Amino acid sequence: MDNYWKLELTNTIHGTTATVIPKNDGRGNFYLTKRQLRDTNYKLCRQSGCIGDCGADEAGCYPSQGKIGVLSNGEPVYWLKGKEIDANQSVFEVKTIQQKAILVSMSVHKWTGRILDRDAQRAVSEQFDADEAAGKYIKFLVDKQQLKELNVHESRLRDFFARQTLPWANNSVRILPVTRYVEFNTRMGQLVRDFDAAVERFLVQYEHHIEVESIRLGKLFNASEYLPLERLRNMFGIDLSYMPISDGDDFRVQLDAEYTTRLREECLRNVRNAYGESYRDLCKSAMDRLTKLSQQLTDGTVKSTALNGLRQLAKDLCDHNLLDDPELLAMEREVERLLKVDFDKARKDAGYASQAQDITSSMIERMAGYM
């Protein structure tokens, strides 16, 4: 990562230069810490002891490069800005994300057992003297109960896929931290095998289902609407694909350098925007779980599902913090602190529950600022 962006700082007193790697707050903002400034013997101001917070622009406080501020934990930092920084921060972020995550997509294919019955639609329209376009008649070729097991296994697949990943650009592609890959791939493999086994159990009974439907559907039954067994089998399947995150360096199109550069810059912007969406989704998930816990603390009925959600939140904040955002690190520590609360005692002791509520409310207020 160190090769992608370095900042040369010039000491305003001694005229010497030092190289530092700016830190990232996870939302496209870069900063230098007091330690970085002191370790490089760099001063933002000619006044003795100042690291840039005196506001004396003419004294050498570099307002054109950045401004003094603080992180949410109170740590004073020097926020960077300027054209040189704006041009390089996308590369810095994308290279970091590339090292720590991959993209994954999943498609579930299945036979729904539903069909539009135009004859029934026409008959209903004639019966009620209505235009055929006034409605549709969707027919269930098999009883919904016969597809229940398949739907359960599909839900398990989608639920696990969604819980382990975050949105990326669109709903079909999501981002997966590499730290989760082995566990994710192993578990997904098992869930896919379970789905396939359920498909085979359904297909074994398929001919019997058709016989049953010939009675259940009465005059609506039409044998030609049922697919041959092998064709039906091919309608079921799970497609799982992994791909790297592109930074635009892999363009091989025959275009002038100007257009290639534009394409690469667009790619970098897309990655940053997609990561921003993932970040906001993570914050929303945290907010939802904390709000649910807060309500249960108020009601005195903290449930195990809320605690399990907290444990998952702590893991998500750790694994999905790809840019080492200090705010998410702080939130992770707060969640870990909350998990040490004795919630059995909180159910019985109003005073103790109030303390836990204070921690939760503080975290909710803090998280609201991220969204």
C-alpha cells in the first residue's frame, strides 16, 4: 500500500523534507496525526510548538493544503485537501480495498410452478363483462406446499449470502472481505448441496404431483403446461461467481491515452462510490440492531436474537472495515463493551438496565452521524 501514495512534507523552519503515508477515515478523507508530524520533525507553522492550529495563515499554517480538526474520539488531526491529494486518494483507497476484499455474485434459478392461464383469464373477463386487460389469472401448477422445502433452502442461501457480504454497485454483486472467504465458500458449498438435494426430492415426486393436480385443478388442468422431467431439472441451479475489484489498470482497449485515462478515473470513482454505499449499509445495519436492543432494554425484555445480532455486528465492523476507519474501530470497541453487559441482570435491575441503555443510546447517536 505504501507505494501508492506518499506525501512529501517540507519543514518550514529547517527546509528539510520527510515522507509520510496519510491515514484514511474510511469516507474518502485523509489526515495526518500529531505523531506523524512530530516523527517527521515537520511543523505546519513557524511559531514554536504549533502544529497548525494557531490560525495564522501568513505565519505559515498552510490553509491551502488542509485544516486542523479532530476525530470523534477527540484526537487532533490535520485534515488534508488540495488537487494533488484529490487526484491520488482514489488510487490509495482502491488499492487498499483490492487487497482486502473480492466481489461475489449469486443467481438462483428455479421453476416457480406458476403460469399465466389466458383461457381462464378470457373466461373470467367474459363472466364479468370486463376487458381482458383488466386482470390476469395466474395458475399454480402444483400446490405451494410442494415447493415449500425448495423455498426454505433458497431463503437460507440468500440469507447467508446477504449476512456475509455488503452491497456493491448493484443488488446482484456484493463485496466480501477476504478474511471471510474460506468460511463463506465452505458454507455456501454446503447450502448449495442442500438446495440441489431438495430439488432431486421434488423431481422424484414430480409425476405424482401432476396426477394430483389433474384432480385439484379440475377443468383448469392442462397436461401440456408441465415440462418434461429433464428440462425441468435444468431450470434449477445456483450460480456463484467471484471476481477481483478493478481499478481501471486492466483496460486493454485501443483508445487514445486521454480516453483511457478518463475510463480509469471513472472506474476509480465507481469503486469509491460503491464502497461508500457499502459503508452506509453497514452503518444502517448497526443502527437497526442497536435501536432494537435499545427498545428491548426499555421494555425489560432483552432477547437472545438481539444479543446474537450484536455479536454479528462486532464481527461485521471488524471484517468490513477495509480502510481501517478509526470511527468503525471505535464503534467495534463500543459493541464489544456492550457485549460484556450482564443482560440477565438488566432484565431484573432497572438501574443496571439504565446504564446499558446509556451506552446504547450514545452509540446510536454516534452512528447517526455516520449516515
